[in-house]
Amino acid sequence: MSLDMPLLDNIADVVLSYRPSSPSNTWLNKIHVGDARTVLQLMPSGIVDLSFWSPPYFVGKEYEAHLTFQDWQNLVRGVIKEHARVMKEGAFMVINIADILCFVDPDMPRYMANNVSNKKSPVTREDVLRAKKKHPKASRDELARMLGCSEQTIQRRAEHNNVRGGKGTAGTRVLLIGGMLQDWAMEAGLYLYDHRIWHKDPCWANSRWHSNSYRAVDEFEHLYIFWKPGIVDVDRDRLRKGEWAEWGSRGVWNIRSVQRNSRHECEFPEMLAERVIRLLSDKGDVVIDPFVGSGTTTAVARKLKRKYIGIERLKKYAKLAQARTNVTSN
Ligand SMILES: C[S@@+](CC[C@H](N)C(=O)[O-])C[C@H]1O[C@@H](n2cnc3c(N)ncnc32)[C@H](O)[C@@H]1O
């Protein structure tokens, strides 16, 4: 197989490269540039044995900043819909995603935290009311100086608003994503087959919401495994006995996340792709990643002697993915 095929720059190139007489060969072992929905629409039916992907998470990364929440839902739903056609019967689609732990919702009642263990000023409401009674004409600033505290403390105590949290910012809530994926997959005729947890390391730096709340830091993601109805050949020889016990049959996978983000903002670890590909496909199978990013799935697929198809909207990442996959030895 040729691995130095030209990079497709746009959808027109994708259309030109498609030959109905040799559909698979035209699509295989390439990173295609374009919107995943459009590229998938151009693909022949029933060529994919395994799909593994991690979409934008709607958490404000550079590559998703242009999306509204509705756009984001349309994107993920649309990609799932197209999968139902390009997958073979009995094939799996594995989606790696996290819940949105800090989903901005302007309609949510403000959540304000009274951080009782971290109060800076010992000044009480009674102190403020007493000072006000004694000096009825004193400004907030003057009262603050008299009592040796901040103006904000005077205001909070006087207004009985003894809580912290900026008034200007909208409330944030936790938004679970799995139910949406399941609904969109069902619409497309794909069934939830399995669910696993990827337990990574705790992301203290990214979890600003935990410090003044009872909320946990971000330290796990989900793998939702969907099945297109059809026969699944169960081959216990795909893994060694110890591997079945260690991870193949286990619901929680402990894998450290990628620490650097110099080449891409959100790479998932090669080990994650390796486990999914080894568990759910055979050598020679076609593995697709419609949000290929830095090319983790395609590089690992090639290393494991699978054929690959990558799709990426941004040309800079498509080039990166192609280069990374080309140098991977198989
Ligand atoms: C979470 S990242 C995937 C990272 C990848 N798993 C890796 O290990 O590098 C999502 C990727 O999807 C790409 N993307 C966003 N919208 C897209 C779309 N409509 N079609 C195709 N790719 C898209 C982004 O540019 C980004 O590279």
C-alpha cells in the first residue's frame, strides 16, 4: 500500500479522488481534509470495520470556538448519522468524550459559595449594623476603615449576602453527554453495546471549579461503544490471557493522559487507541477517525497493520496527522 499519497486539500479533491470502481482503495490510508459530515457523505457504504474518535468537547478549544452549542450538537449528531451507512454490519463505533463539568447556562440560578473555612474578615453583621447606627451618615468606605475590613465585607454583611462569587458571570452546571450520544445513535440505528471509563490523571490546573465548591477535579472520560446490527465474531485470541484480565474485560482503564500539548491541544494517548483497536478489530481491517487531530488513531492503526482513514477540518492538523502516520513503522 502506498503511504505517500497526496494530501487532499478540500472537498473538491475528495470528490475527484473517488472512483466508484475502486471505492475502498481511493479512500484508504489517507487523511482527508474537510468537515467530517461532508467527507463521510462522499464515502462508499459499508467499508468501515471500526471507528474510533474523540470530537470537540465544547469546552472552548481553539478548533471549536466558532461553534454554538446547537452547532456542536448538529456536528456530533451528523457524524453519528453518517456512520450508520459507512460502517459494515457488526462493526463498532467507539466515541471517547468527557462530560462538560462547567457548562455555562445563563438561565441557571446563580450558584454562590459561602466559603466558611476561608473567611478573611472576623467582622460580623452585628458589628456593621452597630457601626451604622452609631454613624448613620458614614459611607461604606468610612465604615470599612472604622472596622478594619474591606468595603465588600461591609456590603456583604449589611445586605445579608454573605457569599462569594462574581455577580456578572453566568451559572455553570454539569452536563452529561452520554445520553445525548445514545439518543443520536439510536436514531441512526446504532445500539449502545458497552461503556468503559478512561481513568486518566487528575487535571488540577484545568479544574478551577473545584476550589470553591464540593465538585471533583476532572480525572476521567468515557468510551461509548456502539454497534451496528450484524454478526460480531468474538475472537478470544485477539488478546493474551493476562491482557483480558488486566484491561480487555475491565470497565476502567487506567492510562495517563498526554502531558504535552505542543503539537495539538487535545491528543488522546496512543495506549487508548491501541487498546480499542486491538480489542475491536483484526489485522487488515479498516479503522476510521473522523476527528483525527494529530493522527493518534491512524498512526496506531498503521502500526497494528490495519488500514486507516482520517478526516480533519483543519489543514494544519491533517498535515501533522499524515506526517505522523507516514513515519509510523508497521
Ligand atoms: C479532540 S480533537 C481530536 C484529537 C485526536 N484524537 C488526537 O489524538 O490528536 C478534535 C479534532 O477534530 C477537529 N474537528 C473539529 N471540527 C471538525 C469537523 N467538523 N470535521 C472534522 N474535524 C473536525 C479539530 O480540528 C480537532 O483536531
